[in-house]
Amino acid sequence: MYSIPFDTDLQALLPPWYREVLDYQAICQTEQQQFEALANAITSVADNFFFQTMDASAVQQWEQIFGIVPNPQTETLAFRQARLINRISTKPPFTLNFLYQKLDELIGPGQWSVSVDYANYALYIRSAAQNQSYATEVAYTLNLLKPAHIVYVNTPYVGSNLILSESISLTQRKFNYVLNQWDLGELPFSTDNFQGVIKMPETPSVQPSLLTGVANFVSGDVASARINDTVSVTDLTKTVTGSTLTVQYTIPAGSITEVTSVSLLDSEGNALTNSLVYIPVSGATLLEHTIPVSEGV
């Protein structure tokens, strides 16, 4: 927002002779601090007319009006401002396009996907699990928008990449002796001379069958998931599409209130992947791990 300039240099307003008097200089410096505070207060009043520029105290007053209990440890001021805008602008009629607009505002364009299971009356919203500060607000918004018989399922996902690459180098072997002319111990029997790399990793060579095979191998290696280093989940759904492995499981209801770390384990309990996330768990939550296998450097 445009800031109104305030000139708080009081000493410049005095006649030149008074500016040399130390008593007047000290008085002006003291009063200047008060005028600067007044100027900031005037600017703050103008900023607090708009949600986008509100300070923390004004945001807190509006949160009390809407009955919102903020969590300053995980919620930024920008998120709290966006949440107020969402609450005050959520008015019927409600459509899927209106939901998409709200998700763009809360999560961000291109940062989510929606799928509707009409047969089972379920609405799935998929978004990244690394920062789900907005998850509670999305759930609140969905409860306002969706019909009562539709179940909302939060589907956070964790992405991990497997990169394969191939390089080929050439080495020529030189034999130092011929038959009947071998002086034992003078030279090694042969010497390998490195000629250089003839195929760089940047040049594509890995075939799709290898990428798919690696994805299937990793799928067979994943045996369970561990949440917050304490809760173990063995009921996994694993699918390989092309060269991408997807692992899905449901967070047990009532076991935890928030997820801060997730790991995939092998049959011996060794961690294959480990990710730090933040997922508030207030209802049905389906967690998804996506592991694409691709060629790269």
C-alpha cells in the first residue's frame, strides 16, 4: 500500500540561530521520536483497513470475530491474512470451479489436484506434504462448500526421485611380454592405459525397461511405513505406472494429531526414505509417496 510521507525533522523548522542551541537540539530529538511513532500509527491505521496489509494485532482482532485460534509457531502472518480473506469471501453458490479458485488462493496455482469419486461420494484433494499449514483451513472451507453426504479426504504426497545414468570409458591393455621372453619381476605382465570416456552420462542410453525394472524392484523392497518414528503402518497399496512407484496408506484414525516425519522401511526395518513434513490430522488422511525413476546426470 502507498505510504504517506511524514516529515518529522523538527530541528529544520527552527530559525537558524536556535538550531545551534544544544537545549533545542535535545528537545527536537526527543519530540522527533514521538512524531515518528505518531506517523507509524497513522500509517498502521490506513494499512489495517485491508486484510493484505494488516498487522498482527489487527489480524488477531478479526480472528477473534471468526472464532479462529491461531498457531503463531506454524502459521505466518501472510497465511493468517489469507485465511481471513478466505473466510470473509466464502459465500454461496458453491461449484467445483469456485472450489478450484479457493484452492488456488490457499495452496497456490498448480500446487494441488482434485479428484471426485462419485460412486463412493468422496472428494480427494492432493497436495505436497512438506508444508500443510493450510490443511486445516482447506478442511474448514470444504466443510462449508461440500454437500453433507460427500466425504473429504486429504491426500498429502511426498515426492522422492531415483536418477539413473550410464557412462562408458575405454581402457586399452598392453602386454609387456611375449612367449619365451618374460623376465620375471622386471615389468608387470600387462599394463592398462586409460583412453578416456567415450559415452558421457548426459547422453541418453538407459532404456524404459530398466527404469520400470528398478521401480518394480523398489516396490518389492518397501514393506512398511513409519510415522513420527513411532507409528508403523504395514497396510500399503503399491503400484508401478511406467517407471513411477506410488505407495499409499491411510494414517490410523486417532493415533496422532499431526505428522512431522514419514519413512518407508524394508522388511528388516531399515529406512529407505525419510522426509520431514507437516500434516495436521483432523480427519480422513491418505498419504502418498511418489518415487519416479528417471535417467539423469
